[in-house]
Amino acid sequence: MVILSLGCSGSNTNNAAPSQDGSNANITTASQPEQAAPNTTPAPTTYKVGDRVVVGDRAYTITNVKTTAFVGDEYSKQTATGVFVIVSMNIENLGKESATMLANDVKIVDSQGRTFESDTAAWATLKDNILVKQIQPGLPIKGETIFDVPKGIDATLQVTDGGFTTEPVNITLGKIQ
């Protein structure tokens, strides 16, 4: 013999008259419990030129983005295969120790997921080259880096603090003409 016991507690349950099928049904008069919100991840923050972007122990502010077919003077001239994108920026070291700005700390990623690193031959021609510069704590620096990319891409600058434990942050550069 199986005995099944159903119990309800609380003052918001009423016994009702038999339902249409003849059984006695308990009707709850309390409001339905709130359903949990669907588990959604927030949309990633989109940064743009001019925003101060903190990633790990660095803060980047992209101040200007320009394109050109060539850089350098008559002795050091470099011609782009696609188009050179010159990115001007301010960088702050928020850490407690000196850091070095390396070429792989900033990359351009296009809408197809292709990654473009700084053009090391072209960045040597920049007057205000920011790569391989020391960044002292509390002393912001200004400078430029350069990329050779195809014309017409939708570009995002991916920045890191040079460490392996921080996720890169993306700054929208727009369509490169």
C-alpha cells in the first residue's frame, strides 16, 4: 500500500469547490513568483577614439588616426603595400614599476578577424615612435605607431598592458580609406 500525502502551507491557499472534472483542486491566490531573468552576458563595451581605456596597468587614449601611402624622408621612405594607418596615442603606466611599450601590445584587427601588427620597418621612420619606449609609473607618454593594412577594412585597435593575464581591449577605428 502506497500512501501519498500532499501538503500545502501558507495562508494564501484556498480550498475550492470541485472543478469541472469533479475533483477538488487547491487554488493558489498568491501572485506567480517572479521568473529569473534569462542568463545574458552584457554586450562588450565599445570604445572609440578619444576615450580613456584602462587595460591592466595601462591607460590608453587614442588621440588621432590618419592614413598615408608612404612615410619617411628621401633616405628612409617606406611605401605601404595597402595603406599605412598611423595611430597617435597617450599611454599612462598605472602600475608601480617601469614598463616598455612593445610592438605586440597594440594590434589592428579587422571585421574578418585578421590581425595586423605594427610595421617595424615603417615605425622606425616615425618622428614620435612610441614603440620600445619606457613608460615610467605616473609619467604619461605620447607617441605614434603604424600599421600596413588593406584599404577599406573596418578596423579595431586591440590594446594590452603587455602582460599575459589581462584580456585585450578593443577601440573602434572605423573604416580605413
